[in-house]
Amino acid sequence: MTNRRPAGDDGAPANVHGDEDRRLALLVEHAFDLVAIVDASQRLVYASPAHARVLGYTAADLAAMDLRALIHDEDVEYLAGLREAVVRDGSAGPSRPVRVRSKRGGWCRLQLRITDLRHEPAIGGFVVNARDVTEHLAVEEQLQQAQRLDAIGRLAGGVAHDFNNLLTVITGYTSMLLAQVPPEDPNHADLVEVKGAADRAAELTQQILMFSRRQALTPQVVDTRRVIGEMRRMLERLIGEHIEFVVSEGAAPVHALVDRVQLEQVVMNLVVNARDAMPSGGRLTIEVDVVAVPAGARGRHPSVAPGEYARIRVRDTGCGMDERTMAHMFEPFYTTKEPGKGTGLGLSTVYRIVRQSGGVVWADSVPSEGATFSVLLPGATVATRDVARAREVPPAPAPEGATVLLVEDEAIVRALAERVLRRQGCRVLSARNGVEALAVARWHDGPIDLLVTDVVMPAMSGTELAERFGELRRDVPVLFMTGYAIDHVTGRDGARPETRLLSKPFSPHELSVAVSGLLGTSAARR
């Protein structure tokens, strides 16, 4: 005899509706997104378990709270307008993200979809579906910031390049005048001031070039713990006695593959930034350790490749930063200091050095509660070979009557270089660009002992010119001049051993020394 379920009023088995209700309840209870019911008085009727996972509040916590107190002040008015739209239209969403205070501290960004079901007896209120988009927006903002900084970097690099051309001329002619004017001449002191101002301007352009990632680094295996230890006394003097300074480090080395000089600049800039955030005193802590980023790990910096990193954290108990400041802190010339108190290049320089070194840098901060800057740099073992370039041998004297092909698109720089080379006893063939230079190389009957060329030129770059020139005139050394210290032009792969790079702005003496060295090597080879 077969058992049959008793039929309900609608003819269906009596427990079918119960199964359906149970199924729907389980779906809501295990939903990844947040589901809530709020009545007309904005009191919580129901909150799914996802609230505890995302916000840290249980349903009982939320039922005892004024929900409006959880909303960021800047989002309260927007949320009120959204509710009015729901009452008018029946539903609204998805909304722009709304900031909701987390029980764990900080703000979660939730994207809401609200439906008015007050007319449904089973609901009797507003159904709120919310999705946590905090991590998604953080990654998106990081990408936008990186793109914005790259665009600013390209602009800054171009400006610095042009400025370096002008500084080359100012420095060059001032140096030549200083060599002619005796110290007792009243004009000598004025020329010294002009030269000093040009030198300071050159330092500023180097910072801009560092931000624009146009300056070459010399990475080597360094123990970051030891580097910071050796900097400690200098940092203590830099910070001042009104700030407690603590360096937290273990006994084991923390190796990184990085340019040591630039690492020191990163640490110094972060320490100065922390010091300036504590004018009335506080505590500054530097922590050094090793962290491992596993494959497939997703964090606030998904662009970080898996592997081992040296981590440096600089903590302060200063004024902290708000969201607006943190959104712009790595931009060049952005500063919250008073006019004349800073250039706004410290943190932007840190950002570019770290990024160019293959690492990442970020900050965690709350206004009035201090800030923590974290730097991850590619780790390295002691066995890793030092990739720093060997120091160059002092150049030999230039042979008399040497012929130099000079290629420079900026007329004032070309005129200065011609004058310096002729004073050195060289015969100079000048060209404004790569096309003219190749034409000179073809029709000139005598030898060409050295090619001196700018790197960034219209139509044909200096590196392309050097390659094509080498097909016409073999074994001729090349001296590159550039406002950018571009790494690949120096022939570090050994393809062009007789190649050097002279960074602008340069002095007449620096140009003469570089030319003498290459001409001496060329003469010895012949």
C-alpha cells in the first residue's frame, strides 16, 4: 500500500510550501551579499548573517542601534534622497557606494539596491540588498592613482628634460666665466651665487626625474637592516630630541635588491615626513622585516608578484591624514605644509624610487592618530650577484686633432658643447638631428673619432642614431648626453663597450673629462 501525502487547500502536498520556505530561507541565510529588512521607521526587522562577516555586527547588535549613526556624514543626505526615490518609484539601485562604519574600525563601502515592499504583509518594509565593494574600489582607485601618477610623471619628465637643457647652458657659461674672473673681482661672488642657484635647481630636476622614472638606478644586494642601522645617528639628528625614535629590527639580515643610495633617500624622506607630522613631539618607529607574498594571494596590492620582500615600515603618532590627502599624497608638488615649508616632492620621490625598484609603497592613516608608511622591496639572498656597475677607470688625455661629431637639437646646448670641444682642441662636426648626422658621416672624408649625441631628439633618438652610425663608422665610441638617465643607452649588455652617459646639466669640465676618456680609449685601440 502506497503512502500518499495529504493535499493542501490548493491541491499540493501539505509540506511543499514548507520546503519552499525553508529553501528560500537558506538561500538568504547563506547569501554572499547582505540582505536586510528595514521598516518605515528605519528600524531593523531582519539582517542576514553576511552582516557579521562584512561589518562585524550581528543582527542583535544592529537591532539595538540607530542605523543612521553607522552612515558616513557625507553620505547621509545622499541616502535620504535615495530613500525618497524608493518611496516615489518603488525601488532604486544599484546606488553609488555608501560608506558604513565597520565594528572593526574604518569604513566599508556598500553598493545598495532598495525595494519598497511595505505593501507586502510578509515583509512590511524596505528590502535592502547590499554588496561590499570596498576591496574592488580600493584596487580601482590604486589603478587610477598609478595611471594619474604615470601621466604626471611623463609631463614632469618632459619639463625636467627641457629645464636641464637650460641649466646646462647656465652652468656651462657660468663655469667658464668663473675660470676667467679672479676671486678678487667683485663679479666673482655674483657668478658663484649664480652657479650655486643653478646647482640647486639641478638637484630639484633630479628629484623630478626620479618621480618620472627617468633616472637610472644601480641595484645591488643590500642588508636593509644594516643600512638603516648605519643611518641611525644621522636620522636622530634630523628628527630632533622632541621625538622619541625607535628602530625595531631583528638580528638576521633583511636583504633587498635595490640601489643603496636611493634606499637611503626613501628612508630619509619618510622620516622627514613623519617628523613634520609631529611638530609638538611624538614617537617615530622604523620596523624592518621579511614578508612572503604567496602565489595567487589577493590583497590591497594585487600587482605585487609572488615572492619574498624586504619590508620597511615607518610609523608616527602625528596628525595623520584624511582620505583626500591620502588620495594625492604621492603626487609631485602636493603638500599640506605652509608655503616655503616644503617642495611636495618627498613622498612622490619615495613612490617612484620604490616602484622603479620593483616594489610597492602605501600608507595607513587616520586623522589625529598618526600614519604608517609601508615599503616592500624585492628580496635577495646573499648569493645574488651584485649587479652594480664597476667604477670607470679615469680617462686618458684626449689626442690632439681628434674629430668629434656633435648631435644636439637644442641650439644653445649645441653652441656650448661646440665651444667646449674646440677649446679642448677637437675638430667639431655639428648636426641638429640624426638625419643630418648620418649625412655628415657619409660625406665626411676623414675619420670621426667620437660621436657625441643627445638621446631625446625628434624623428630619430640618439640610441637609434648610434646603431645606424655604427653601420657606417665601425668601432667609434659614443657619448650620450641627456636630461634623462636612461638605463639602456649605456650599453650595459656589453654590445657597446665604448659608450658612456653624461647627464644634463653638466659642466664644461665634466664634458671635457668624458670626451677625453673616450677619445683616449679610441686612440689606444687604433
